[in-house]
Amino acid sequence: MFDLSAYIKNKNQQINLALEKILHNSRPSEPIVEAMKYSLMAGGKRIRPVLCIAATEAVGGKPQAVLPAACALEMVHTYSLIHDDLPAMDNDDLRRGKPTCHVAFDEATAILAGDALLTLAFEVLSSVQFTGKNQAASWLKVIHIISTAAGYQGMIRGQMLDMAAEGQHLTVDELKSMHTLKTGALIEASLLCGALLADARKRQMDILKTYARNIGLAFQVTDDILNVEGNPKIMGKAVGTDELREKSTYPAILGLETSRQFAKNLVDEALQVLKVFDKTADPLRALATYIIERKR
Amino acid sequence: MFDLSAYIKNKNQQINLALEKILHNSRPSEPIVEAMKYSLMAGGKRIRPVLCIAATEAVGGKPQAVLPAACALEMVHTYSLIHDDLPAMDNDDLRRGKPTCHVAFDEATAILAGDALLTLAFEVLSSVQFTGKNQAASWLKVIHIISTAAGYQGMIRGQMLDMAAEGQHLTVDELKSMHTLKTGALIEASLLCGALLADARKRQMDILKTYARNIGLAFQVTDDILNVEGNPKIMGKAVGTDELREKSTYPAILGLETSRQFAKNLVDEALQVLKVFDKTADPLRALATYIIERKR
């Protein structure tokens, strides 16, 4: 039986060490660096970097080789959280059990800390030392995948749609498109980058894309469910906020039970496509199940 | 006699065409795309892309080959303007004679449009089609130069220092360090990227770095002078705002006359180091002079 919790713990140590190393040499007393570290090291689940590493392992790659991509993905994710939490956007005070960046610091510092993490992601991706031929081209492709996923046709478009949807009643399909962009795009990018850096074949990439789309959506459905019935102490943030804001969510449209079944079906589909992989894909299998069973 | 105004006009046409092409295929009616275009095509001077092209020409390169870098530099610059103008930062209503992005749209859209332009810069830089060997490595270096210059140890640090300086009396040295980061870093990056993509030798790069540092500072001193004695109609923005905000500026510390002389000395120094270049560096020479003689 594959021990996912040991796997995640082990990978998180690697990722946190790498993230700390990146910010280690910077001037520690400067508020911008403090704010970046504050949000980056706030105890996130590191789902995207772990997926990136698990994808590279699934196609025979080494975790160490994709660490810069894993770190960059977490930086892009953290930047998006900092900006989404801003007063002009979702105006959230609490994140991962701690005051959000603009509450702990101030709004200007939070905007710039987000900007800085986004920019640092690309600095990290372009600083990679390599020797093999074609490796530069691979890292360029990684930068292309991440920037496209994070950009105005991906994650940012999703956030725009999310804000526009406030007070609206979305259909399940509209909700799906929104989440495919807002969270799905970067989750897909995480898997593709990990696979690409291990020289995955096209067919493997296609399978991982299908896996990513299914677990990305399942992740969001579960987030919505947790916002209804999660434990705020475990989650480190308030629950019931979606209902309060009259947000369109899966439980609001489909009901809790159907939403749970929907998420389960998505994960089943993700597990189904992984069948052609051998046990190197066990972490991906366990992660798919974890995504709907997690409590935070 | 080198005709700078024809040169700038010609390069601006190339740059604007390239920028329009990049955003052409996107969904035009979406507010995020509208906001990105609004700020990107608001009639900026395109100093950074022009310097990038002029630098590549100075070392024997072709403008066409550096256009993605030129466009990315303008996107990074425009993102920084959008975010600097936000209510939580400098709270400016007018930019280039038009309402700032958050006034024309709203604050959330402006934050995301800035984010999107920053992200798009890296999408553009990583989408370059190339055939030659080592070209991928060169574009990775360009991404590294631009992300480092724009990041928390460069432009963003400069903006943090600028905000911290409000109400303080800076020394000339403190002012210099702040501007070296806030505007100097990206100007230097513009020249280095242009030169690097034309395979400039190390000595040429060093000369262009010295040129960049001098004109970068001269550019800022001139900005400060224009804020005192510029024509708001020509500049498209209010003047006298620095004095109103009690900002530390070169005219405030050194007086107008000494500031003018300081800017002139910087440009003389920039022209001096260019002496080893032949007439291919004429655009760079003319640009140095333009930077202190411009009226906007």
C-alpha cells in the first residue's frame, strides 16, 4: 500500500527547503521579502509542486531535476492567492489560518509581494543550470506552459469570470469553464511541466492532461463542499462564506450529495486513464483520491 | 545628421504592430483584454523597446530578431505603471493624458490587467520560434535579465523604497539608489537584452551597461525636472505633484540648475563610453541626448 502522507511529507520538505534557499540570500529585514516569505511559507498544501514531482516520477524522471519548476508553480499559486485576497478582489482577511498578506502588512506591500513572487517564478525558471543539449529549449517550454496557464487566457481569466459571477446564477457548465481556468489551468501546467522535463512521450502527456483536467475539477468541487461542511479549525479559514456571498458553487447548484458523487466520478476517470502507467504512477493515483478526501 | 525622430517613429510602428499582433487573437470584448490594450496602447514613448532595438543595432543585430524582447519590456513597464497608479500605491488618476487603468475600468480589473501584462511578457519571451543552436539558451538569459530587473531586488524594490521615502528627506545618494532600482534596472535590462541577442562581446555589454546606468539616471532627473517646469498639456499628466507630495526629487535637493547640469553630465558620460562604437551606435547617441531634452 502506497503511503501518501509520508510521500507528501517528504516532498514538502524538499520543496520547502528549495523555496527557503531561493529567498535565503535576500535582504531579510526588508518588508517586501518578509511579505513574500510570509505568504509563501504559510503552510500551504503544496499540491501543485507535489503533482509536478509525481508527474515527473510517473514518466521516469528525478524529483531533483524539476524542483525549480515545482518552486515556480508554488510561487505563481501564492501570488494568485495574495492578489485574490485583496480588498478590491475577494477581500479575505484569513488564509491558511493566518491574516492575509494585506492584513499582516499593507495593501501596497501585498500587491508588490504578489508581483514579486510572480516575477521570481520566472527568474527561478530561467536560472536553471544545465548541461545537456535541448535542455534550454525544455525550460523555455516550461516557462511557456506556466505563463500561458497563469495568464489572461488561463488563471487570470478565471478570476475575472469568478468576480463577474458574483450575485449571478451560473449553470454547471459555466461553473466548470470558470474553474477549469481559475484552478485547472495551473494544475494541468504542474503535471505537464513535470512530465515534459522528463522527456515524456506525447501519449503520456495526453494521459496526464486528462488526469489533470479531472482532478483539477474534483479539487474545486471538493473546495466548494469543504466550504459547506468543512471544519474551520482544520481548514484555517472560515466556512459558509460562499453561501453568505451567494456564490455559485457545486453544492449550491447540484446539492451536497450529487457534488460528492460528481467529484468521485472525476477521480475515477482520472484513475482510469492512469491504468497504462505502472507503479511509478502510484503517487498520482493516491493524490487523486486524496484530493476529494482531504479535510482542508 | 542622424534623424532620431524618424528613427523613433519607425521603430514605434514596428513595436506597436508587434504588440497589436500579440493581443489580436484574444477575445476582444473581455474587460481584461480591453484593460490590457487600454494601458499598453495608451501612447507611451516606447523608450525601453527602442533602446533594446538600438542596442542590438549597435552591435550588428537586426531589429526583427529582438522584437519579442522589445514587446516584453514594454509590457513589463506598462504593468508597473498600472500597479504604481493604484489607489493603494501612488493613487494617480491620470497617465499619458488619459484616466489611469483603475479609473477607466475598476481596481480589480487594473490589478489583474497588470498581472496579465507581466505574465504575457514571459509568455511572449518563451514563444519565440528559432532554429539556431544556443538560441534557446539566449532567450532563457533574456528572461533571466528581465525577471531579475523587474523583481524584488530590482524595480519592485525601487517602488518599495519610493513609497517608504514619502515624507522623508532623502540624500542624493539615497535618491540615486532608489531610482537605479525603480527605473534604471529595466532600462539597463533593455540594452543588455538587445545586445545579448546579437551575441555582443563581454566588453560591448560592459560599455552598454555603463551607458544604461548613466542615461537611466538622466532619465529620472529629467522626469523630476519636467514635474517642476514641464507643460502638462504636452506631458499628458499633472505637474507640480512631486512638490505637493513633498517627494524627494533632484530639483528639490539640488535645485533646478544643478539638476539640469547633473543630467547633462550623465549624458556626456554615456556618450563618452560609446566612443568605441562606430556609426551603428548613432541611435543610442541620439537617444541619450533626447532623454534630457524631451518635453514629455
